[in-house]
Amino acid sequence: MAAVRRSPWLTPLRRALGGNGSVLVLVEGSAGLGKTHALHGLSGLPEAAEARRTLWRCGAAQEPPETGGCPALLLVDDAHRATPQEREWLREVLERPWEGLAAVVAYRPEELGTAGLPLGAPAVSYPPGLAVFRHRLRAWGVDRVRRAASEVLGEQATHEAVTRLHACSGGVPQVVADLLGALTAGTGSRCTAADVDAAGVPVRLAELVLSRTDALTAADRPVVWAAAVLGEPAGRDELLSVAGMDGARGRAALLEVLAGAALSEVSQGRYGFSVPLAATAVRERMPGPVREELHGRAARVLARRRPVPWAEVARHREAAGRRRSWLKAVEKAALAAVEAGHHQEAIGLLERTLAVPEVPARYRARLAPLLARSAVIGLRSDQTVEVLTQAVRDPGLPVDVRGQLRLDLGLMLANQVGDLAAGMRELEAAVEELGEVRPALTSRAMVALAMPEWPTGTLAGHREWLRRAAGLARAGDSEVARAAVAANHASLAVACGDPQARELVAALPVDGAPAGCREHAARGLCNAADAALWRGSYRWGEELMSAGLDLAARIGASYTEQTAQGTRLLLDWWAGRWDGLGERCERFVADTADMPVVAADAHLVRGMLAFVQGDWTQAVHWLTALGAPAPECTRMPLAAATAGTLIRLALVRDDPQAAAEQARAAWAAVAEKGIWAWAAELAPWAVEAVARAGDAAAARRMTAEFVRGLAGQDAPSARAAVAWSRAALEECEGRHPEAAGSYRQAAAAYRELSRPYARALTTEGAARCSLLDGAEHSGAPDEAARGGADGTAGEDGGRAHAVASLRRCVEQYTELGAVYDAARARTLLRSHQPPEVRRPGRPAFDDRLSPREREVAELAARGLMNREIAVVLHLSPRTVEQHVARALRKTGALSRRDLLRTAP
């Protein structure tokens, strides 16, 4: 009805219903486009309430209604089925209309006896006073199909499912509705493109197209069969060649088929089914021998196109039973898809082919490496993993081919599936099997083992693998092997703070190199971006990430593109761009649900957001459950940052022993790896946890080890974390003046890094220690004190400055959306700022929440328990219980979760 309500004829129709003039609207639409629905919608117009309404369905053996004399809404459906008597009656009404007649006549144009004449020949003699309009119903676009899917399936339908639904239905509303009905009955938690394919052909559509085909003569039906076999609109000559017709006979048959509406002219000069799914219904009912002959002719016809659509040729050859030529076409199609960067297309084709048991071993040996190569670059497919796992067990495979498959299987297991141990085993076995026979591939396996982000191995070991890989690549003549070494050398250099890192990244083969080289360049750029961001080189990292994303999109490196999108979420967290970040993380996790390694960035960011929002139960879920990868399968910097958040959670829950235990384990993992820049998000919380657990000596050793590990390195984020770690240790030891100075040093560093949340935390720490040390304490002036990194000016440690600084922290937390931090800082501020002078007695808030009740309500609504709120706000659990009870009573909320929605 939305399109109807925007139509230019609607105003004249309404005027006619008011007794002013007369109007005819011809509603034209193919089967399923919603003509009847449109008529029913018009009958509900407010202006029709006082008019005589008649809904007439032609061909239903009804008596013609009374006409004339008053405002009337005459709705005529299925005019293409009108009997001669009904057509004559309609002609009389429309040739002699009266004031107040609003007639709407709907029909299928493809089923009219005379094309373009709804009431047949001759044309109706419309009188001058009758306003006549034609309204053509159109198929839905993909956005309208998406809305319909959302109304029926909610959030279950994936983007790919909606795209497939639109494509196979042709956007015809009735077909969309029938398919959605089938999907509602058959899908689980998610509706995918495969589910749409499995839904089959709706009964209404199948019966319509089969009845129209059956109405043709036996001599004309092959034209419809040819269109069904092709499965896409085709030109006249191709269509008739597949049908086995030519010349005048073929032209006459095509005209008969179009006249019988079995096919339509989908676009100029191209003929086929307006609903692509109709081809399936016809194809399924064709005699087998005839179908095979048609597929054989289709393969020959398509092979004459330039460029040759090899994937379609392969499909037709397989259906024609030509196995050898089918496999040759599959190989050519896969190679063409890879060359064009369409790796997902190649993966789907090769998976389907290799799943056929009868494929000979020699073809498996040629096709499986193509699948493996595309699978590493594309997105995860469990079917690919299964196919490759079976392939490497085939004793008939040559050793070097098996090694090649192991290489790519190992990369898939490690990078996409998240089974790191299995992936490393396959890669090490690949090195042995490839040996010196395939030096380029051996080098690639070594390069993968040189990736430092994985928790296995040491920095020295990774460097040794890279050294060996570089030697093999230099000795060989493979540009791709050298590009792979260059990509990993660059990202390792960035991760380790190597002074040559920028030169190595700039030398990656981004332009003018073979496709395989550019794939490694894209991977190198995105990995270097990730490494740069973890070190705190945010501007450079963002530049590298944009360049890597652009290159990955251009060459179809979907996996690389997805990893960089995860890195962008981390950057937005650090930069304080939190608006909508939680929802973006959840969408990313949903889109990459079957690739835990890729989804790990989003899990971490979503967990940290839940923590600062005070929803600690959700924080634990996002960080440790809901598909989050286990620490042993998580990239090292992510594992360290995740541990840092979990340590902090244990600290605020007043469990220092659990926090210290987690801190020691995470610290040992970083120490074993030897890349200390990755401790930046762990160190402050780990040092504090160990110190608060009573082992200050160990906390001092950790801080010293952190400093030594960063010696001579460019790691801005870790340098800031060193100052923060010192501050946390000094505060735990009661050295508040020194702690305040160290916190200010950290705050200044985070200001330079443009990390507002870390800056607010360290600024709050400086204010807290200054207040603990006493209002009269003054420390050595530094840039932070003079320039205001913590918001202060004048003497360090001044009480007034500390209070003002703390107040600004509350504002920053609130602006960011850090509910828990704002509540904690507000409580600290309340305990130190001068009391306001007010009249004796309790303030009267009536039914409004007091400031303290609002704080408690916010935290309770976030999911914190009373004892956790008590820790945050420094209250007793009993006091918190009373505040929650009053908040529930005042707001009328039915539960704690409802408090945020009902608080005035």
C-alpha cells in the first residue's frame, strides 16, 4: 500500500468518493505482485466509509451488482478472467459513469486475451469526464524484502539470506511471503542463504508455472525447458540453440511461449522467468534424458561466450554427465575466480566438486590445493576443513601435494577455526613434507610458524623460523614466497619496536605485483596496523589499517579484511569512540560466530564496555564465554588485555588472591614470549593485584622486569603503562606523594596518546593519592601539573585542585558512558568536597530519586548485586538494599533491570 498511497491518482479517487467527478484506475501486475492486497487496502480509505463498496472477482459466477446513483467504490479483481458477459457489463459502467464513481480494475497483463486491453478489443470508449489512470505494480527491491524478512524472522535472517531471498523470488511479494512461511517452520537460531535454497519452490509458484508450461503444445515446450536449464535470462539465439530450434520455427515457438506467459522478456532482448525460482520447478519435472541433452547443448552454447563463464559451463557439463570435461571446467572456473579475487566463489565451487566421491585422485591433487589456497584468504568453512583433512590422509597423494595441503589446512585451523595446537602440528608437518622439494611453500610454512602473536613459542624461536624462511625465499625464484617473508618480517618488526619497521612496511609489494604478492601485502599491512596499535602508535596504525583494508577489499581477501575490522573496534575503544561501539561489537561477533580468532577483538571490547558500564556479569560472559576463544588459542596481546580486565574485575569484587593468581599466570605468558609491549593493558592491574595480595616484593620485580623488557623500544602505550604500574605499586605501599606524581606522569602520557579513558583513570588516581596525602601536600611541579593533564594547575597535591580534577573525571566518565567509574569517582568526590550548607533535616525529594538513589539504581539496573554496589559506592550492603527498595517504590519498576527505563 505504500506505493499506492504515493500515487498521483489517489487524490482524484478520493474526490470521486466525495461525489466530485468519476475516476477509473487500471491496476496492472503479474501474478503474486499484490493486486488483491492493493484492492483491499483501497476499500479501507476513510472516504470510502460513506460510499457503496463492491468487491467483484471476475470469473466467480457472481451476479453483477447494482450501479449508479451515489458515490461508489467499485473494486474489480482478476479482469483477465472476465467472462464475455462480465466484460460487457464493465464496458457499460465505464462508458456511462456517474458522479461519484471510483472504479479500480486489477488484472494480470500477461494473461490478457488482447495485449494491453484489459477488457478486450475493441478499446473501451471512455467518456471525456472520466479520469483514467494506469498503475503498474512493481516487484520489491532488496530493502523491502529485508523489511519483510525482519517482520517474520526478526534478527534470524542474515544479510546473505535476504540477498538470496530477493534473488530467487524476483522480489514478487507472494513468493517472498511463501518462502518466509517455509523458513519460519524450518530454521533454527539463524537463517542463512543455504536455508533459503533448502526451502524449495512454493506450491503456488510451482503450480502456476507448470500449468502455463503444460498449456503449450509439445513442440513449443522445449523453449521453456531451455530457459529452465539455463537458469538465467538469455538472448533469443542462445535460448533457441539450447532448445534445439532455429529459424522461423524457433521464432514462432518463442512467440507462443511469451503469449502464454510461460516466459517473459525480463530485460530488453533477454528472455526467461520473472521469478528465477520458477526455473527449478520446471527443471524438476522435465524428463531426465531430455534434461541431460539440454544441459549438454547449454554447455556448448556458453563455451562460445567471451569471456567463457566456466562455472556455468562446469554446472551444465556435470548435469549432462560429462565428468572429465566437467572437472576441467571446474579447474578453469576456480582459477578464473582466484585471479579475479573472488575467493569465496572459488571455495564454494571446489567444495561442491571435491565432496563428490567419484572425483579421480589426479583431479583431487589438482583441485584440493586451489581450495586450500582460497580458503586461507577467504572466510572459514567447516566443509573446507573437512575436505582438506580427508585429503591429507589420502595415501595416493604425492608427498609434496600433501605438504601443500597441510600448509593451508594448518593456516585455516590456526587463523580461522582457532584450534592453534592442531594448526601448529600441521604446519610443522608441512615443513617436513615440503622440505627442499617445494622451497617456496616450505618458506611459507616457516613464515606462519614465525608469527609472534600466537601464545606458543618464544620471540627467539619466531625469529629463527623467519631467518630460515628468508633464506629459502632468497634462494628460490618465487616472488610470492618473498612477499610472504616480507609481510611477516614487517609485522614482527613493528611488534618488537624495531627501528627499521617503517621501512619494512613501506617496502611491501602493494602495487604492480602478482595477485599472490598483493595478498601477502594486504596481510602484512593489516598485521602491522594491529601491532602498531598495540604499541600505541595509533595514528600510524590507523593509516596502515586503512591501506590494508582498501587493498584487501580490492583483491577479495575476506579473512584479512575481517581481521582488520576487528582491529578497528580496538582502536575505537582506546580512542574513546564508544557511541554505538557495543552494538557494533555484537554484530561483528554474530557475523564471525564461526571464527573465534577473528571475533576475539570484539569479545574483548564488548567485555570491557560491559565492565565500565557496571554490568559485570555480562563482562565475564563476553570475556570468557559466548564463543570467546580460550587463552591458549588467543593472540598474545589480546590474551594479556583480557587478563587485565578480568584481574580488575576480581579487584573491584574484593578478591585480591584470585586477581593475583590470574596476574601471575598472564605475566608468565608475556615473559615467556618476550614482547613486553604487549603487557601495556595488563601491567597496571597485574602489579596492583600482586601488591594488594601482600607480595609487594614480587610486584616490584614485575615492574622492574617490565622496564627492562622495554629498553630501547618505541612503545608509547607501554611507557605510559610503566608509569601507571609504578603509581599502583606506590599507592599500595602507602607512598601517596610518589604515587600521585607517577599517576600524573601516566595521565600526561595518555593525554599525548589521545586515550581519554586511561587518562581519566590515572588522573583520578593522582587526585585520590593527593587527597589521601593531605590537603597541604605539594609535590615537584611537572608538565602534567602545570599544563593540566590531570586537569590541575598550580601546586601539585593541592586539595582544591585534586577535588576539581576529580570532578572533571566524573564528567569525563559520564561523557564516555563509564557508569561504574563515574559512580566510584562521584563517591570519592562526595567524601572530600566541602559539605553544602542546608537547612536541618533530611532533604525532601518526594517521589524523585535522590542523587544517591539514582547512583544505586543505575548500578542495580546494570546487573550488579547489592554487595558489589556496596564495594563501588563504599556503602554497607544493608544501605544499598534500602536504596534499591526506595528506587523500586518511587519509580514503579517491576524489577531491578527496569530501573533505568523507569527512572524519572
